[in-house]
Amino acid sequence: MTDLYAVFGNPIAHSKSPLIHAAFAAATAQDMRYEARLAPVDGFAASVHEFVAQGGKGANVTVPFKEEACRLSNRLSERAARAGAVNTLRFDGQEILGDNTDGAGLVRDITHNLGHSLTGQRILLLGAGGAARGVIAPLLAEMPAALCIANRSADKAEALAAAFADIAAVNAGNFAKIAGQCFDVVINATSASLSGQALPLPAALFAPGSLAYDMMYGRGDTPFLSQAREQGAGVLADGLGMLVEQAAEAFFVWRGVRPATTALLAELRRQLAG
């Protein structure tokens, strides 16, 4: 019997996850079907329970349900508990395992696909919401020289830094606080690119040869990547690779098989460029 998986979100029609997981299933000979499901903003839990009753084995979770998925889970992986958000659910009988593969996907894309080591690097993380929270522990595990969080609201950035202080010291503040500093890796975890907004970035933020990484992706440069290009960042990257790599990690959580990503990522880039 074909196993059933899905991605839940609102909106969800734009999701590339069904295409990605169909490709993974074909490449690894897994008997599974994966679909996109639109959940009402106030009906996520009911939608998930209905899916499980229909035989669902696992699910991805996207905006705006990641924190609710965390509360819905009755067992959390260590990285999901750290993140306070869940993007991957696995259903085993009465157990709902909540996991978060975003950080693993980000680190894998940067270190493997882009070939940019994070060890000993000065990393700046822009934003203090759920997207940022989900990647902090995996970034710290790479042993950077420093990690700094900058956000429009200093209070949110400082609270986020304090939540991970048991792992390592994390600097935090508003955008003005990072003026005069430069970084080897600058990661945009804000939603500014979705709304076409530029961030109030200080000048001379990017060190020579630095990586500018936007978790968002689209056709051409995002507003953040345009800013980074103007400021002289050495390498520009969007979040398409992170999307594919976090999906591969979720696939492994469900199926115990880790699919190759290189060819699929190249095909998605070709489609985006076309």
C-alpha cells in the first residue's frame, strides 16, 4: 500500500515540496505519495488529525503553522525543542514526532553545495523570528568564530541570544549595533524579501570574499541579495538549496534513506531561470 505524506501550509499552492519529494521517491524507489494540503488558519490541528486518520505517515509544515506543529507533537527531537518550531512530523501509532530540519538544510547547503566552511567564520544572522531560531543551534555546532543576531527590535534579538547562551555566547542587538563590524557570512532570516523590502543594513558589512545568503528565493536577486551585491559581498546565494536540503533531511526522518540532491537542485535552478 502506497504511503501517504503531505505538506501543510496557508497558502500552499506555490509549494515545490510535492515536486521535490516525488523526485526523491522515484530516485530511491520508495512507494509513497506526497501532496500539498491547505489548512485553515484556525484549523491546523484538525487538518493533521484528519490526515493521520486517512493513513498519513508524515508531513512537512510551513508558514504559518510551525509553532503550532511544535505544540501538537507529543515527542520532540532535540533540534525541534531547541527551535521551538516544527517543520517535519512523523506519525507512529499514537506518537506524533516533531522535528526541525531547517537548520540542517541551511548548513548542508552552505557547507556542501556552496563549499563555504562555517568553522571559524564571523556569522551575522538577520532577524529574530522562527526562521532564525530554527538555525541557531546548527550554526553554532559548526564552531564559528562568532555569531551575531541583528533585528529591528533589539529586545527580540537579545532574548533569542539568551535562549542559546548555554551553547555559546551570541551577540545581539538592532541593526545600528552592527555598524562598523564586518562579517564572513551574512544570512537573511527575515521576511523582508517576500514583501520586496530593503533592510537598514550599515555600510561595509561584508568582509572580502564573504557569503550573503537569503533564506528566500525567487527569479533573480532578492532585495537583500541586491543590497549585498552593491556592498561587495563575494558570493550570493538564495534559499532554494536550503529548501531542497531540508526536504532531504525530512525524507531521511521518514524513510531512513537520504536522497541525493545535486541533480534535483540543478533542475530546479534551471526551471527558475527559465
